[in-house]
Amino acid sequence: MEQRLAKNAVVIGAGIGGLACAAALAMRGVAVTLVEQAGEITEVGAGLQISPNGLAVLRALGLQEPLRRVGAVRADAVVMRDYRQGKQVARLGLNRFPGRDYLFVHRADLIALLARAARQQNVSIEMGRRVVSVTPGDLPEVTFADGGAMRSELIICADGIHSVGRRAVWDAPEPAFTGQVAWRALVPAPADAAAVATVTMGPGRHLVTYPLRGRTLMNIVAVQEREAWAEEGWAHEDDPDNLRAAFADFGSPARELLDQVTQVGLWGLFRHPVAPRWEREGVALLGDAAHPTLPFLAQGANLALEDAWVLAGLAVSGDLVATYTQKRRARVVRAIDEASANARRYHMAEGPVRQVAHLALSMGSRFAPGVMLKRFEWLYGHDVTGTHPL
């Protein structure tokens, strides 16, 4: 089996996964150049849920305490509510496992901290470099829209759902529209905002809310099943009244939050197949470039962080070709399948099945909360920094 021990690397994409991987590689002595098509590293306003498995990577990068200083909120619980009057269905405490914090983080704050960490590790960051092709080989090559090119021992494609580099590894089929769209918005948080993620469940729809930046902002993600297609991506503005109309029968407290929305983004949710292989001749895929993930388990950023750490470790050990896909793919597929199952659970139609399911949730959270949380031990209890230390 061919081995590749990378002493230099090019990372495409200055998102969460790309920046984390660049920093993790540089910490291991790899000379890293990160290229990004945007003119500056910025991020639109939105929230992230960083679960313990993702936080383990940020801790290893030295960013856990800086996150707290920029207002990351330590989550106490996940609360599930019925849409009509906001009645609580279930509550799952997230503090049952000491040392496993679950954080609500503003995406822009995390991007800024990761960029600073990468620069402190002497990562060279080049902005305004749009990649047009990636060519695998003994010394793989990136070519740019401006006519320039770079060669490196390792090229990491962390360039998202519309990855240019993905084509260098496998011929991906077109994604399929799921029949679901999502809105996201930020509004001022109520003065008494609790440190919880609230999932308000309705027929064919659900709403997720949680506080950010020291509980001063409230993040809203609203998902609706519908036939009308919406473009994939995060930067498509919509009329807030469309969001309110879609959730018009939702009661308090969801209603008060939706009434405050003045600006909202809309995107279509598409199902992409997970790449069958994540590396080819010195080109590796990371995060959404390998496995775009539906947002029903809040694992997109966390899985990208895991990819980044594992990939960096394998790149300097010579095991990248042999084990990268093997170590990551099955876990990611399981997370994606669980996310799809969550959508079905949240969107149940009115009727006996919904009533029984909600009763089971209520009884389980009240009398056996530890058992319910144990269902996610495989996810939250996994620490890639322990299996791939510096």
C-alpha cells in the first residue's frame, strides 16, 4: 500500500473544517497554504451547536477557553415542545456527563478563532483565489481562475457542498431535493432566555431555537416540508412573512420569536450521497465536500472538525491512503441516517401515532433520561483526539 507522509499541504476553503485542518496540520509541522475564493474571511450570522465530540477537537486546538470568552453558551438541556401551545413533551439534560460540555456558538465567532489559530501556527492564507480544478497525482495540483497553479504533496478539499475538488476523487451524482426547506434567522433573545435548545415539533415542520453570545441573541432554524424547490446554499434571502405564514399555527413561545424576525435566509435541503472514497492520489475530501449532512442532528460542523483532526494525524503518519475513508465513513453515514430519522420524528402528522410517540418521549425523559442519552453515546462520547493525538 502506497504511503504519503505530507510535509506540505494546500487546503481549499476557509470554513470550519478547512481552518481546523490547516491549524492541526501546522501543529504537526506541515507547511500549509490555505486558499479561499472570498476576498476576506467572514461568515454570515448564524448559530452552531458544538457537541462534545466536536468540542474535543477545539479543545485540542486550544480554543475551548477562547470560545467561552466570546460568549459561547454552555447548554443545559434539549427541550422538545408541541407546536400548538408550546407544551413541553420532553427534556433531556446535557450535564449528566461531567467534562462533556455542549456549546451554542455563533458561527462567525468560531470562524474568527479558527482563523487566528491557523495564523498563529504560521499557516499562509491566500484570499481571493478561486479554484477551477484539482488534479490528483504524485504531486497533485490546484489551478486557479487567475491562471495560477499550486502543487503540493497533499491537497485537502474543504470547499463545501459545491466542492470543485470532489470531482478529483469521485464522480458524484446530482443531489436530490428532500422536499424540505429551511429558514434561519437571528433575533434578540428574551431577558430570561434559558441555555437550552428547543425543538418545537409540528406536522411537516419543526423549529429549533437556542441562545448565542451570552444569551443576547436567539438563533432560529425553521424547517418545512413542501414541494416547491428552493436553491441549495445559505445566502438566499426570503421575506420574513413567508416564514411566519409557514408557522402561523405555532403557539408561544415560538410565535413571539418569529414575530421579531426582520431578515431571514432560505435554503433547500438536498440529499447527497456520501463519497465512497475520500482520498485519491494525494487529494483528500473533508466535511461537506465528502458528506453533506442534513441539519437534523446538528453535526455538520462537528463531523468536519473530526475529519480535520483525523486527516491531519493520518497525513503525517503515512496512513492516509490506507485508513482515512475506513476510519471516517461508517461513522458519518450513521450520523446522517440518524439525522434523517430525526426529521421523521419531528414532523409526524396529527393522529394516534404522533400521540403515542410523544407520550413515549415524555415518559422516557421523565423516568429514564440516562437511557435516552445513552442512545447518543456513540456520537457524543467519541473523541478523535484520543485516538489521533499530537
